[in-house]
Amino acid sequence: MLKKLYSTLLVAIFTVNSCYANNTDDVLTEISQVYDIVGQFCGGISDKISSVSGVSKINTGITAVGTVAAGGALYAGLKKEKLDTEVAELAKKLCADGYCDPAKIESMSNEDFFREVVPTLVDIFTIQSQIEKSQLKQQIQEGIAESKRLGNWRTGLLAGTVGTNLASAIISGLNKDQSDLIQQITACNTAVAKLRNLYADALQSGINPIENPIMQTFEKTTKRCGTLSVSDAEKIEKRMTVGMGTSIAGTVIGAVGTGTSIAANTDSVRQDSTADGQKKEKTLNTISNVAAGANIATGLVETGFNISLISLTKDLLRSAQECEATL
């Protein structure tokens, strides 16, 4: 009787263990299938993020160069404006005696002419006066040459900002669409959530991670792959879009500044001594300097966006690499 009861218990225990083993195998098989899906969706994300990070670094360098160029253009423009003022003052000094203005002399009475102009004319022909006037003329000529050189420098630097802004706009435009990255992170997070639920169910059903080491891998994956943020990927897309818009604006501003700087530095404008001519030159110079200042601002904004992208992608990349290390 005892022998028969013992045999019955053995059969029952074997049957329970067999059912448990079969159930464990089924659960682990299901989790393994989801784990494979996690590998498909979460693998390769780091490569995409690395690409974005590389683009951001390149763009940072480009916009930084453009910002420096804009700063140089503004410096040259302001220095040119100051020098032009000094040249104008020298010219006034040269003609302060009034003999440079034929119309004024012609309208003078004979008495005024002999009282005011003749002594000056006599003075002009003295050796000392000739030396002073010659030096003054030389200063004016040197100032004009320096002013023109500064104008050319400003034009070249503004043209450089057009190139850097255009390059930045193209790079941002080509890389602003991050829909693939957003969709992959979304799919990865969905698969990880499914894996996490199955892992919890497996623990509740009595599966021991020590007896089934594969469970430990599942646990690591749920912890390391659950930190990827879709919102971070969306921020990348938004910041690249804004950066592209800023670069386009900088390109337009730089083009306007380059055009006005070229116009302001032409001989026809520079040599127009009429009131309208001088006003036109001053207006063109002012527009060029404002454009340079505006390009400094846009360059700083672009560079700031790119630096923030580098920081953002750094954290996202670390999370992706930690996730992929478990797959």
C-alpha cells in the first residue's frame, strides 16, 4: 500500500515538474521573442545620434567662423567710419581759409578779398605753409587709401558670412528631419515596455533569475533601454529647424551688407562731395555696419543652438550605447 502511494506521489511530482518546465520554457520563449524585437528596434540608434552630433559639431565650427567674420566686418566698418570723419575734418582744415571755394571768393567784395584772402594766398606761398599743406594733403590721401582698404576688408568679411550662413543653412536643412530617429525610439520604447511587463509576469509565475540566467539579461535590458526619450529627439528636430531659419536670415542680411559695402566703397560714391553724396555714403556705410552687427547676433544664436544640440545628443547617445551594450 505504501509502495503504491509512493509511486503515485512520484508520478504526481514528475507531472507537476514537467508542466512547470513546459510553462517556464513557453514564458522564456515568449520573452526571448520580444527581446529579439527590442534588439531590432533599439539597435543602431546610437549611430543615428552620432551622426547628428557630428553635424552639430561641424555646424558649430562654421557658425563660429561666420560670427568672427561678422565681428571683423563691424570693426572694419566702424574704424572706416571714424577714419572718414577724420579725413573730412582734415579736408575742412585744408580749406578753412576759404580759398578752396571759388564761389565764395567770387561773391566777396574787393575789400573782403584783399583783407581775408590775399594774406592767406601770400601765406600759402611761404615755404613753411607749403610744407604744412603738403603734409596735410598727404595725411588726407593716406586716410582715403586706408578707408578704402577698410571698406574692402569689410566687404570681404561680410561676403564670408554669407558663405558660412549658407553652408550652415544647407547642413541644418539636410539634417533637420529626424522622423526616422523619433519613430525608432518610439518603437524601441514600446518594445521595452512589453519586455518589462513579460519579465514582471515571469517573476510572478515563479521563474527564478538565478536558475534562468537569461532573465538577468532581460532585466538589464529593461533598465538600460527604458531611458531613451522621444522628446529629446523631437528637440533635435526643432532646434535644427530653428537653426536653419536663423542661418537663412543671416545669409540674407550678409548679402545685403555685402552689396551696400561694395556700393559705399566705390569711387563714384566716395568722391561725391555734395551733401546728397555724403549722405548716401554715410547711409550705405551705416547699413553695412548694421548688417555686420546683425550677423554677429545671428551667428551667436546659431552657435548656441549647435552647442545645445551637442550637449543634448551627448546624453542621448550615452543612453543608446548603454542600451545596445545589453543587446
